[in-house]
Amino acid sequence: MTETATDKAALRAYFDGAGFERWAAIYGEGTLRSRVRRTIRSGHRQMLDTAAAWLAETVPVVPPGATALDAGCGTGLFSVRLAERGYAVTASDIAPRMVAAAAQAAQAAGVRDRVTPHTGDLAGVTGRYDAVACFDVLVHYPQPQFGAMLTALAARARGPLLFTYAPHTKVLAALHWIGGRFPQPSRRTEIRMIPEADVRQTLTAAGFVVRRHARVDDGFYHVTLVEAYPKEPDRE
């Protein structure tokens, strides 16, 4: 088994097992006793709000028939937002329980008819989309897997590409080291820090340019959110 396949298998097992309960709680509305989880929830919500605002500025009016891919959709928080704006959304995740939760969220929000669940990794997603989102997924992959996956995401996008990655900083490295002192597999996955130069180089090679980016830092939640777009928006 290759390193990429091993990483994906481990993530699938985690997010479809004990990790599902942890992250469903973080993404949910219930009370969280852990300060760590509260800051992750807060930071994640800030990131989603910023991404939604950026996309609304870039695409003020969603044209009829527009499609979107939410790669690594989790419990469907952003999939629902995309569908509510009028996109026909493919909500894809490597973990079946996450996909089921996303479908339930779409049903509860009254947009189930605009959300198509897909279980599998990015390699199993085909087609092109008017908008592509991938949040807190690439943070689990080191180079060169990170670059390959970002390139694959870019190949699916004919419009805005929004994603997060774990920036290579001293603060994040320290937090990751602290987390490693408590080796409980059900509570922790590997966070892979990537230099900004690597991200920009990968996007440039894929024919994309960065429109804007922002750091989101809240307690134990640290990511860089990026909006990129193709140099030639109508490429096919």
C-alpha cells in the first residue's frame, strides 16, 4: 500500500469511527465542555463564514444550473450553504457516516433535492464544477500528497476554488507537539504543515492564481483559507 493510500485508509477509519462522534459534536450546536473543542468550533465557523462571504462577493448571483463540489464535506455545513445559494452540490467525503450526516443536514434544511451525496476520496470524483470547496482536508496530507490533491481539486474547478491548509508556523508546530504528548488515536489525527510557497507553486502549475487568503487563528484552530481562480475561467 502506498503512503497516500495508507493515509486515506487511516483517515477513513478515524472519521467513520470514533472521530465521527468527536467532529459531529464540534460541528454541531450542543454544549462542549472542552476548551480545545470550543475553540476549534469557533475557528471553523469563522472560516466557513469568511469563505461564504468571499464566494458571495465573487459570484453575487448564482446562475441557473451552476454546480459546486464540497470535497471533504463532513457533516454538510458548507454543502447546505452552497445549496441554499442555488448550487447543485456534490457533497463528497471519504467517510460514509459523514456523507450520511451531510444528507441528513440537507434534508433538515430543505435543500436535499440540490445535494448529491458521494462517498469516496477525491480520485473518485469526476466532472467539472462552477465552484469547488475543500475545507480542513488537505491539512492531513504532507508533501507530495498535498500537492497532488490540490492539483486534482484544481482540475475539478472551472470557477472559484476555496480551500484551507495548515500553515507552517512556530505556533502550530508547538500546538501539534503538545497534542502529540497525549497519544490517543481516537482524539487526534496528524496535521501536516505546508509552506505558503509550496501552495502558490502548486496553484501556479495548475493554472490558478490566488485571489485572496486569510489566516484563521482561534485557540487550537489554525488554518489559512485561500480563494483561487483559474487564469482562464472558461477552460475545458
